[in-house]
Amino acid sequence: MSASEDIVLTPDPRLSEMCAPIEKIDDSVRKLAKHMLDVMYDADGCGLAAPQIGKLVRLVVIDVDYVPGDLSSRNPYVLINPKIVTADGDPRLFAEGCLSFPGISVDIERPSHVIVHATDLDGDLLQYEAENNLLAVCLQHEIDHLNGVTMVDHLSLLERVKALHDCEAAISGGARPGETSAE
């Protein structure tokens, strides 16, 4: 069984839940973060939020540098209780995929600049800043998950219905997490 089989797929209601803050960084949080990284890498993803594996806590893992198959390219971030403190800059359109929505990608417009505060596994408060790149998109996408918001929630009703229909058809056709319509 591959780690990516733990990924929760739409229309699972856990993807629409608000996640609880992590009160204490302990071995269970470290173990969850490691498992999330394993799942993300197994699915060739660049980000994963805890609700995507059924855990309703405010934990995100991101690695926008990873090149599938190249272990030396791994540069993971673990963000505990991340909070967007600034989201500004010119809106930017980006084709987003999501491990919980296999088989599709959708164009989402988001602010081009973001500043995020989060705690790492050592309990240190860190600031992440990104502009006009995949990290800026990924930070916003994954933190959305912690607030019960998925990429399709950014679409118009008609676009959302089409995206969900396409995703359902892709899943029925055997699409796995990490596969998008561009593949």
C-alpha cells in the first residue's frame, strides 16, 4: 500500500471542516508531520494539509523545490498553526491542482504576495514570505484547507459544478492523487 492511499478525496466532508490549533508540539505532531511528508512525496505533491489525510488540525507541509525521483532536491517546510498575515500584490492567475481532487486542475486567482507566520517542529515562530511564485500559491492553497476551503470554492458556481463533475469522472476513470488534467 502506498502512502498516498491515505489522501482524503472530494467529496469527503472533512475537507470542509475548520481545523483546530495544535496546542503542544510533541511526538504525535512530529510523527504526523513525517507521515504527511511521506504521503506528499509519494503522490509527487508540493503541499499537503492535515485534513487531506483526515486529521483536523492546523498542520501543513510544503516542498516546492522537490523534483520527483530526486531525493536530494527535498527542501520541506513544516508549518504548525500557520496564519496569513499579509496577502496583497497584483492578483495572479495560476492553474492549481490538489491531491484531494485528482484528475483536474483549475485556474484560481490569488494575491501574488503573501506573508505567513507559523511555528516549526522546534517550537520556533517563523515568517515565510513569497511573491509571484509557486510558494505564494501553495501557502495560500494549503492554509485554505485548514479553514475548510478547497480550490473549487474559489470558482463560480458553474465552474465549480464542472470541476467537481470532471474530478468525479477522473476518479471513476482511475485518476490517483497527484494526477491532473494536464497529464
